[in-house]
Amino acid sequence: MPRNLDMTALRSFVAVAETGGVTKASGFLNLTQSAVSMQLKRLEESMGLNLIDRSARSVSLTSAGEQLLSYARRMLDLNDEVMARMTATAFEGEIVVGLPHDIVHPAMPKVLQRFAADFPRVRVHLKSCHTRGLKLMFARGECDFILTTEDGVGEGGETLIDVPLQWYGAIGGTAWRQRPIRLAFCSSCIFRPGAQRALDEAGIAWEMAVDSDADPAIEATVSADLAVTALIEGTAPAFMEQVAHGGGLPELKRQKINLYTGEVMQNEVTRGMANLIRQHYRLL
């Protein structure tokens, strides 16, 4: 008699392989660590194979696990496509999501891709603005969800992740060595006052290299090695890199990425979007 693979266990297996551990996978799947571990064990027992090499300090796949991973990804993609096409066509409409431009990548494209597969007839309208502007739009009811970068978290918000703020400059650049050091920030950037204050406290003279509210102007100035800026670690565009200053610049405060949902958590579509945002941003 043919045997069937457990799709839930396969999903846990893929999550562990892609996130590098049971702890991160459990957060991604909104399951307990013990539940993920049990699903992995059940999958191995059903196949009579060892899929995870547990002798190493970090999670690694056995040769059988590597082979299964390729099949599992395709099976889950097909499963999700079938479920979306056959069950989600009743959902229509639009969701408006606001977020600062500097945390669009790398998480939001993955959120949008998965949401489009789950709810193909629901449009997502992205609004990009600085945190202060987003909170004003949210208060006026212009966004269903907003993501913000803040030192704390306001009423009605939840912190998804607490991440370090780092100095970034041109690839191989030397602008960070100049004194006064030249800075590139939008006038409304929430990171700007903190970066200036950190330099003041460290006794490092600074000056603004660009005065603009346009993010491309900031990016052009930094990528030309004419200034440095501060960004959340891991969110810089490909033409910038974290400054390896070796203590030559002051450490910056950590920032919270917060999610505000207001009163929209009332149906499967909005809950689905919120859960995808939580899953992918917590992996940053």
C-alpha cells in the first residue's frame, strides 16, 4: 500500500533547513520547538531515514536530507498553489501596507510573493514613508498595517524584532575616515538625530553632505563615497556595505521593527498578511 508524506512535517523540515535551526523554524512556523522536533522525528521514522545530522553543533542535513529538501520544496509549492487556486478565490479586495523604504528588503518581497500565492485576487498596495509619516497615515485610517522603526513601541503596536543600527558606506569606501565626517540622511529620517548625537558624544565633528527628502539622493551620495549613513543591519542595498571602522565610529542604538495592525484583524486575509509579516521580519 502506498505511503503518504506528512505535509506539515515536510514544512517543518524545510523551515529547519532554510533557517538553520529548530528555534528559528519554530518562530517562523508559530509552533513550539518541541512540536517542530516531534514533526522532524515523525518524518524520519516514516521514511526510515536520518535527515538531520545531529552530531554537528549547527544544524546540517544528511545526504538523504539534502535529496529530500529538493523534493519537499517542490511538493510544498504545489500544495500551496493548489490550496490558493482552489480555496482562496472568494477573497477579493485590497490591503494597504505602509513601511519605511529601508526595511522593504529583504523580507517584504517574500511576504508579497507568499501572500499573492495564498490570496491571488487580493491586491496589496504598498506605501513607503518615514516612520512619523506612517504613523500619521495609520491614525487617519489610510493604511491597514504599518511597519515602523523606533526606539520603543507605541500603543497598539507589537515589536517583531530588535536589531542593531550600523554605519554604512560605499563598498571599499573611506568617507568614514574624514573629519569632519560627512553624513547623508533624509531630514525626516528617524535615525538621523541618534547618529548625530552619538558622534557628538564621541567628540567626532560632523557635517551634512546632502539636504534632501529623496532616498535616491541619499543612496547616490553614500555610494559615491561622499558620506556615510546609518541603517538597520542587513537591510542595506547591494551598493553599500557596513563600515568596518574597528571602533573608529561610535556604536549606535538598537532599533525595534514594530507592526501596527489597528482594528483590521477580522478576517482570514488580514490575519494571513499579519502572520506572514511576523514570520519573515522575525528572521531578519
